[in-house]
Amino acid sequence: MKLRHAMVCSSNQNRSMEAHSLLKREGLDVSSYGTGAHVKLPGPSLREPNVYEFGTPYKQMFDDLRRKDPELYKRNGILPMLKRNSTVKLAPQRWQENAADGSFDVVFTFEEKVFDMVVEDLHNREHALMKCVLVINLDVKDNHEEAAVGARLALELCQQLEGTESWEDSIDDIVAAFEKQHRRKLLYSISFY
Amino acid sequence: MVGRMGIGSREKAASLLHSAKFAMDIPSKLEHLHQLKEFLLQRDPSLLPEFVPQLLEFQNDRFSPVRKFLAGMIDQLGMEHIEFLPEMVPVLIAFLKDTAPAVARQAITSGTDLFCRTLEKVAIQGLCSSELDSSLESSWDSMLKFKDIVYPIAFQTGNDGIRLLGVKFVEAMILLYTPDPDGPSEPPPYQAYEGNVVGFNMSWLRGGHPMLNIGDLSIEASRSLGLLLGQLRFPTVKSLSNAIIIVLINSLSAIAKKRPAFYGRILPVLLGLDLSSSVIKGVRFCGAHHALKNAFVSCLKCTHPGAAPWRDRLVGALREMKAGVSAEQTVCEVGKFNGIVEDGAGEAYSIEERKPSMESLDDVHIETGKKRSAQEISDLVQDDGLSTKRVRPTPIVSQSSTKDSNAVQDNLPSTGSTASAGDGDSGPVQQLLAMFGALVAQGEKAAGSLEILISSISADLLAEVVMANMCYLPATRPKAEGDDESMLNTGYITSTVGSNTQGIQPSSFVSNVFSLSSAFPQIARLLSAQPSTSRDADKSQRGNEHQAVVATDTAAVSSSINDLTEAVRPTEVVVSTSAVVPSKMEDCSAIPPEAHDMGNFESGIPGLDSSVYTDGLLETLDTSRLSSADIQGTNQEEVTSLDSSPLNFPSTGSTPVDRSEELNPNSTTHTTATSVHLSSQYVLPKMSAPVVDLDDEQKDYLQKSAFLHIIEAYKQVKVAGGTHVRFSLLACLGMEYPLELDPWKLLQKHILSDYLNHEGHELTLRVLFRLFGEAEQDRDFFSSTTATSVYETFLLTVAETLRDSFPASDKSLTRLLGEVPYLPKTAYKFLECLCCPGSNEKVDKELQSGDRVTQGLSTVWSLILLRPPIRDICLKIALQSAVHHLEEVRMKAIRLVANKLYPLSCIAQQIEDFANDMLLSVMNGPNVTEGVDAEGSIIEGPKDSDLENPPNELAVSNVTKEVASDSTCSSILDAQRCMSLYFALCTKKHSLFRRIFVIYKSLPKGVKQAVHRHIPILVRTMGSSSELLGIISDPPTGCENLLIQVLHTLTDGTIPSPELILTVRKLYESKLKDVEILIPILPSLSKDEVLSIFPQLINLPPDKFQAVLARILQGSSHFGPALTPAEVLIAIHGIDPERDGIPLKKVTDACNACFEQRQVFTQQVLARVLNQLVEQIPLPLLFMRTVLQAIGAFPALVDFIMEILSRLVNKQIWKYPKLWVGFLKCTALTKPHSFSVLLQLPAAQLENALNRTPALKAPLITHANQPNIRTSLPRSILVVLGIAQDSQSSSHTQMVQPQTTDTSNSGAEAVTEKNKESSTVS
């Protein structure tokens, strides 16, 4: 059965996009979102992040930052990341505004805060479809290296879920096996559309 | 027309149905069904009655996706055309037991939809008319049947996926059957729900319904809820899967939230849910736990009055969970809920959001503090009789207050609602005002909420609130009430603080509150004290309220001008904290000294408390760290001084105040404004904050110059001590500054301008740790990457400067790299450049000096020792350096690796592997032709001495110079480069040596040469260890040359050990028949042994034989020579070329070799040898040759030779043709001495002799004619000589002569030639 996946982090830039890119490459049906109020990217100092609205094309951010300080943003990996992102999709999307994108089967979050926001958001939506959605959280640190690791783990788990006839029946086993194999803690919840 | 179209569409539908039925694969089947469904629903619903039964036939389709599609289709059809339900629902019911879970799931989903829809329809129709039409009734009946079937699914074990939906169905049903308190309680007009019904509410049916009895329905709902709850009760819950538990919890919390009436039933179960006992796997625990927590939080958020009573228990449960699982999760959770985190531990997490409020609080510190210190110094001085009455009980309170700080959470929403309820009149300001009042009235629990409220309200709004509250302020200062009774009654004696401060001065209390507010429990405590008083004394309540509001007022005002003062904030913070303590002390002093109990004085000082408390926050707080760190410093200082003399405070407090005034006139103005405002209520409304707008550049300039100022100040401040705290401050400051102002560069400049005197190391470490903390702690992508890059640059700049400006022997660099939090990649590159100059950058020529390499290597060494995680990388650097192309670098590195690193067991293997690889690379590398490398030869010259330097010994350098060939082949250099390390390791671990033997055979020529250069040093270092003996006793094939060199080295200049001799001898006997290997140990062999191998020795090439000769004669100092020179010569003569299979030439060569050494083979030796040889029978082949040589070499031997010759005559020498020739040669050579010998020959032989050498004849005749001789000669001789019969004899001899020349063989000729040679030489 073909599942619809959603990768969610806070800004829909690094972790979710890394996973989106990877899952897409592997031929899975995947979308990605951020739960933050804005898209935040590192700025010249800790207190001055570059803030964009969701929906601002990655390309635009790329051009903007390259104009501002190509050296800095190249060094901290922002420009390469944005470039990668722009090849995956047009612009960051916000989870809370994705009702139009239809229902997902698996929502993968990379931070507990994000997980809670997704679960709460799903909770507050109308449960009209009576369709289960699995929300899984895997804590991944927000840097390039960890994001790559997290994406691979996400891919593995998603492929496993895809491989089962109905994850509802075996989710506990899958999660337990995954935790045991990778020594990473997973948190999951089941919500309804 | 219509009819035709109807027919047309009917046909179309029929054909779709047909193709759907007979399609072979799933996708096309689904596609046709989909089209059919669309067609029926959208185009021609009139066909439905005809087609529904046919569609339902698909329920037996063999493909489960088709059945699932049918279930979905039933949903859609049923929603639009409810009348078909009686027909379709049985199919759904059948599907519930379908083999494919997906079908069953879809069936429940569809059923749930239809159930809701039907119920709504029934309900609404019943509202409009007293009769329901029968089709609707039967539809409802069928749905009820469906419900009855689904129910067991929800409560029985089975397929989890289906069960989840079953639970969801029950949830939906419960919600439908019970009235929604939030929904519209009256139904909309009938027409409105022809389309979609939005928000159906059971309460619509209160008026009565022909079919549905609202009471019955709620009973059923209640019963269902009971069933759901039963699932979560012990022991049922144990059998549930995690997924089910999560869904149950979610469902129940959703029900609780939407139907608060059920709180009382649901929450006890949820609260009593003991997941830890019900769950075996850690996994389950986590997910369900989280769900439960979320459920609690969402329940907590519910504002319905019905939920209110449960708050305390929920909060309690959440706190317990926090204790049970991980604190952070819950705290985050709770923090999210309230928008801000309120308890102590929580601060760590919400610090970012809180920054603004913290700042404002800080500002208040300053202002109030300053004011107080200025104003009340006199009081303080007077009142050193400290009132401890108030202070003493504080510990008790703080205990309870920390506990309560958690409980506070729930107060915000509830009091919020109460406030608005009680004071429902006007705008947000009034509401807020009321809320503040309510909070204050609530007592201690509200303290936290109050704090949150203050910090979460926007500054302007807060200011508004304060303004609005002004009118409540009493016109005169309230009198001190000092009611001791109330103090005693409350049990919290701290309450006196409330009443007392009230009596003294409201503003002082305010300052007190805010001085404490950096640590929450304290403010909570103080605030909580107030209400407790207020309960007792009604009158004071209002006053208290005012104070609280005044407090917030100050915060508001200061936060509104926060922007303005931000530029100087850092300095201000320093000021504020030092001022805090005095302000508190005033408080103490202001209280009438009622009791003089000094008991717990120190612990009772709020300032001290807060300092201890802030300790915990130090790690995480950003802004507040500045202040708290200083609080720590100053407080401790001042608290101690307090005991002796409180007079100190004003002075300590005032100094920083001055400075801040210098820096920022604005803040000063503002300060006075505030102080006026605080000291008298009447001035308050007039207060206005002067606002100066700075443009960005000015701001930047201010910030930058402030920072520079601070840094400058550090140069002086060093003397004052306490630098470690200050350094942390500086690092934090750098963190806070915008990057474009480049605080780091400024800091670097400061550090590097005088690294030692500015404690550059310490400061650098602080900065780096701070940056590291920022990068690590912050999960936030942006800040961490920036911090990381700043970290790298900073570290590298400092490191480079240290390298460039300090002598190589300086240890600062090593120390720095050893102590920083971590080393980035660039740091490794840096080290690499240092250790392997030229490999990365050609630029730094200057760096190539050996000292720098040593510095780099010793740094690497210490890193390997000190930082195990990066050991591998550092080791790699060292190893790269150990194969560096520059001799000097390489040797240094090898010395480090072999002597220091290799003994470390953890990395020994790695080193070995690397050395091994390098060694093998030499073998596999291209066999470089012997082209002379110009560059190589240049290096070669100075290299030699160093090259042979083994890592740990210096003595042997010159020994192998001779070995070093003139070849400058680059392959040798390269081979040396790669092999040196391995050789060095061999000296440490002898067993490694074998490998060299093993690969020796396959080495290219140049490399072999390199090996030979190395070997002597190596072997000498190793000595004849057992490993080496092992190798010698069983050498790999093809390594003979190497082996011999090793043996030579081993025996060179020393006496070989018996073991060695034994080993070599065994080897010779067993495996390697090459006599050459015996050469080194020849001196130690016994005479017999030497003699037994003598022929083979003779057979060696001349140069080798020379060596052999030397060794044999040299012998060992203990046993003397193996053979004496005489014995050697005799042995040589004892060799029979034919028997021993040795060419005669070899033997003669050997003889020649002996004769060349005249010092050894003296004439005495020769005489002795000849004496012995002449006795041998038969005579040795070369005997005459030797005699000839002897006479050639030592003419003085001539008499002795004559004796020999005459003995030969006796031995009838003429019988040995070869020797005879030699004999004659000899006589010819030794004439006239030989005449007497000749005359001893028998006549025939004499004639023969004379015929052969006619030149002899005449002198001989002359000699014989001497009268005394002639008489002694027999006649026959005389005849031969022609003295007796002239003619006859002479003609005879003439006739014979040519014959003899003919017969003389080649051997004799050779001897002759040789003879001539030697005679000419002599």
C-alpha cells in the first residue's frame, strides 16, 4: 500500500528537507512542512536570524542571503542547503496550513516540540475522515550532519511501514525493533483525520 | 428527449458496471467502479435504485481493494441517499469480518460517517414533524444494528487497526449522544440543514423527539464511556497494545474536553492509569506516557467550569510524571501550555522567550537599587541592629514555596476567568487590573502566575495597567500595622514582610521584590507572604494589591524604555546586581528591631538565597547570567562583610553606579525619574521617560565602544582578582553582541596583544567554551552553526598567533589545544601544517624550521595523551610526519612515534599497521630506475649523518657511512622515507624484524640498498636477541645477503655469543649450505671446524677470501686465532684441486693472498711452513711454487731454501715432473747458491737440468772447477759438466736441450712466469 508521508521540523529547511529529499529520491510519496511561525535561518549573529514567511521560495532566500554575505552563508552551509531545497520543492510550507494537501498516513517529526504541535494540531482539526495517521518523532539535532543521519533513519522506518500491510497492527513491534536496532528513542502517537 | 437521455445514461452505467465486473486487474476495476460511482452520484441519481443492488454484489469480489472501494462507495452513496442504507449496511456489517483488515477499517469509517449522518437526519426530521418517514426509520435501525456489531470490536482483542477505529466510533457515538455545552443549544431553522449539518447538538432534542430519547441516549453514551474507561483499568490495560492505549487516552481526553461533564469520570481513570506497571517494554512506556501527558495538558487547558476542580490534581500528576520520566519533557509541555515556563527547572527551556522580561527586571534592579542605595544609606548605617525576626523563618517558607511554584500553573487561566467574571465591565486594561487584583488575593499560589502575567503582557499594556491603577494608590503612606498576632497566626512569619514593608514604605518593598525576581521562588515567596497577611487583615489587602501593581508598574516602565537602555545594558547589569544587596539590607534595617535572634541570619538573606539559586541557572541563562554571576560575587563578598560592618555597602554599591552614569546619561535621567516615582506616590503620574532615538549607526557605535571600554577595563581589572568570573562575563558579552560588530575580533586583539599578561589562555578557553556551549546546547540550527563557525575562526586565529609570535619551545599552544572543548577540522589542518611542513602549503617556509616541527609534534603527542577521542586523527598526523620527505622532520616524528607513542598499547597496533603499509608500499612501488635525481643528490650530502640516526641512539651515526653507497637514486631516498619508521619500530619490537627478511627478496634493487644502509644500526641496537636468533635460524628464502650483513654486523667488533655461533652453525649444517654465512663467526670456530670447511673457503671469490683470511688469523681474543698463519698456508697446500673440486687457480690465488700479507706471513712463518711441507709425502702440488714465492719475497731465506732444495734432492725430486720444473727454476733463480745443490744431483738429472737451463752450465762448470769442489765431485758429474770429457758431454747436452723445452708442460711454464714476476717484484 502506498503511504503518504509528511516530514516535519520547525522551519522546513534542514531536517525535514533532508528527509524529504532522501525519501523523494527513494520514490516515496512525501511532503514536508515546518511548524514554526516563521522560517528562521541563521543570521550574522545569534540574535539576528534571517526571518522569512512560509511560502517564500527557497530560491529567493538563496539569492537574498548570497547578496548579504556569501562567505558566511556558504561557510555555515546555509547556501548549499537552500540550493538543495530549491531542487526539492518551491518553498517551505507550514504544517498548520496544510489542510488542503489532504491526509497523510505517516507524519515524521524531528523534534519533540514539533511532534507535540503536530499532534495537537491534528487533534484540533475536524475528524471527518476517520482515517488513522501515525505521528512519529525522532529527535534529531538541527545540524547538517545529524539531519543526514536522521533522514536515513526516517527513510528506513518509512520503508518498513510501507512494507507492512497495515501499520496499525504492527506499529509497536516496528517501533520496538527500530529502537533496539538504532538505539534511538522514538515517540509515536496515533491521530485521526 | 429526457427519456432518451435516461436510457442513454442507463446504458452507459450498465456498460461501466459490466466492465467493472469483468475487468481482470485491480486498477482497471477500480477505475470503472469509480467512474460508475461518479456517474450515478453526479449525473443520474435516478439510476441508483437499479444499480445499488448490483454494486453490492461486489462485496464478494476477490480483490480486497475492490471490496474496500465498495465500502467507501457505500459511505458516499449513503451520505447522499440515506434511503439505501437498509440495503447497504448489511454489506458493511459483513465487511467488518472481512479477511482484509483494510476493508474492515473502511467499513467502520464508512459506518461512522453514516451513523452520524443518519442520526442527524433522524433528529432533525423528528424536530420538524412528529412522524418520521419509514425509510429513514429503517435506515436508523440498520445503523443501530451496525453500531451493535461494531461495539464488541472496540472492546475485544483482535486486529489493532480495526480496533482503533472501533474506539474512534465509540468516541464519535458518545459525543453524538451527549449534549455539547459549547455548541448552539437551539437548532437552526429547518431549511438550513438541507445541505450539510454543521455542529449537530443533542441538546436540540431537549424539547422531545418521536424516536430519540435524549435520556436514553445519554445513558447509552455513559455506558459506552464506562466501557472505554474499563479498558484503561487494571488489569485490562495490561493486555492492550501501546497503539490502543494511545488512542484510548486521546479519545478519552477529547471526550473530556468536549464534554466537561465527564471530567469526573474520565480523569480519575486517566490519573489512576499506572503505565509503569502495565507496560513491559520501554517503548510502550514512552509513547503512551507522552499521550497521557498531552491529555492532561489539554484537559488542563479546558476553560469550562466543570474542569476547574480537577486542575490541582492534573498539575500534581504532571509534576509526578516529570519526576517519573524526564523533567524536561513535562516542563516543556507545561511551558508550552502557559506560554512561559514558571518553575525553576523550566527556566532553562524558556529562556529565549523570556529574555525581554528578564531585561526589564534587570533594569528595575538598577533603578530601585540605585535609588535605595542613595536614599537609605543613613538608615542602613543606623540600623545595624538587624531585625532577624523577619528573616529567620525564611528557610521554611522557601521550602514550601519551591513546592508551590509548580502548583501555580493552573492559576492563570482560572483566575483570569474569575477576574473577568467579577469585573466584566470595560476594556483589557480594566480586566487586567482586575486580574492582578484577583491574583494577589489568591494567595501564594498566585505568585507564579502573577510573575508570568507580568512578563507576558506587552510593555505598553502593562504601562497602561499601571497608569490605571494609580488612582487606587492611597494618598498617604499607610501606617505600620505591626500586628504580631497575624504573624503568629499565619504560620509563615514571612508575612511580616508584607505588613512591615507596608508600614515602612511601599517602594522599598517593590525594590525588594524585584531584586529577588531574578530567582523565582523568592518572588513567589515574598508575594505569597502578602496575601496571607491580607487574609488576616482585611485592610491591608488593598495596600498589598497596590504594591504588587506598583511593582509591575516599575517593570513596565522600565521595559518600555528597555530599548533605549539596551546599548549600555551590560554595564548596567553589573551595577544592578551590586546594588541589589544594599537594597535588601535596607529592608532588614528598616524593620523595627523587635527580636535579636541572629540564628539563621545568613541563610535568611534573600540576596544570598538568590545567589545560590542562580548557581543552577548559570548554565543556561543568557542575560540573567550576567547579573547572577555578579550577584554571586558581590553577594558573597558583601554578605561576609555584612557581619562585620554594613558600612561597606554604600561604597561597593556606588562605584558601579557612577560608571553607568558616565556611560549612559539616558539611564541616569531615567533613574531619577523612577526614583522620584517610587519615593512618592504623588509624583508617579507625572513620570515620563525621555526617549532618545538612536539610529543604527549610533547604536552600533555605542555598543562597540562600550565593549571596547569593557575590554580596556579588563587590563586594569586583572589586579583585582576574580578573573575567572569576569572572563565568563566577557565571553557571554561577546555572545550577545551582533556579529557585524565583530566582538570576537576585539576580544582576540585583547587576548593576543599580551597573551601571558592578559591571561589569554584562560580567556580564550572561556570564550571557546561559551561558544561551544552555544553551539551544542542550542538545538536551533541557526545559532549553532554560527557559533560553530565563530568558534573555529577564534580558535584558529589564536593558535596561529601563538605559533607565530611565541618561540617554538613555548607550551601555550599545546596547552590551548589540549584544553579547548573540541578541535575543529581546521585545527587539525593547522597541526598538520606544523608537523608536515610543505605538504599543505608551500608558503610558510619560515615554519619549516625544525623547532616548529618539534612543537607541532609535541602538541600532537600531548593531544594523543589527553584527548582519547581524537587520538586517531592526531596519530595520523604524527604518522604522516614520520614519512615526511624531509629527513629532519621525519626523524623527529619517528623519534616521537617510536619512543613515545609506540609504547602506548592502545595505539601500538595502529602504528604498526601504518609502518607495515608504508614498508609494503616500498615493495609494491614502481621499480625506479637508477637515474640520478639531481635534487636528491643535493639533499643526500647533509643527510647522511642524520639518516643513519636511529630514533633513540646517536652513537652509531658514522659507522655506516662507508656502507652508504654513492648512489643517490631517488628510489633509495624514497625507500628510506617509507621504511625508517618501520626500522625504528623494529628496535622496539624485534619480532617485526622478520618481515624485512620476508620481503627482502621481492624488493627492488634501490630499496635493497636502502635496507642495507639501515641494517647495521638496526642490528646493533637490537643485539643478538632471541627474536633475531630465531630469524637467523630459520631465514626466509632469498634473504641471504641480508642475513650475512646482519651476521657481520652482529659479530663486528664483538665476540659473538655462543648461541649465535650455535645458531649459525646449525643453519649452515641444516638449511643454508653457503659457507659465506660462516665467515662472520670463523674466529670463534675451532681449528678442526675451520679446516673442514677450508676448501669451500678457498673457493670463495678473492675479496671474500681476503676477509676470511683476516678473520681466521684474527681469531677471538679468548681462544686465540683459529689457525696460525703457518697452518693456513699448510691448509692451502693440503687442498687437492681434483679431490676437492676446486680450480687450481683459486688455490694459487689463495697462496698469493697469503704472500701479500708479509706482516703476517713472515719469513719465519714461511720457513716453518716449508719445513713441514717438505716432509709431506707426497709433496704438495704447489710446493715448489711456494718455495719460489718465498725466495722471491724474502731473499734472505736463500740459505734455508738451499737446505730445502737439497732435501728435495734426497727425496728424488725429479720423480715429480711438475715439481722438478719448479726445482730447476728455483736453482736457476738462486744461482750461485744453488750450485752446490745442483752438484748433489745424480749425473743424469744434472744433465737434464743443465739441458733445460743451459745458462746454468757455464757458471756451474766454473764453480765445479774450483779445486776443492772438483775433488769432491764424482766422475760422472764431472763428465756431465764436461770437465772430464768435454766434447762428448757438450754435444750431448746440446742435443738434449730442445727436447726438454718441448717436454716442459704448461703447468711448469706457468710457474716460471710467476717466478719471473715475483723475482722482478723483489
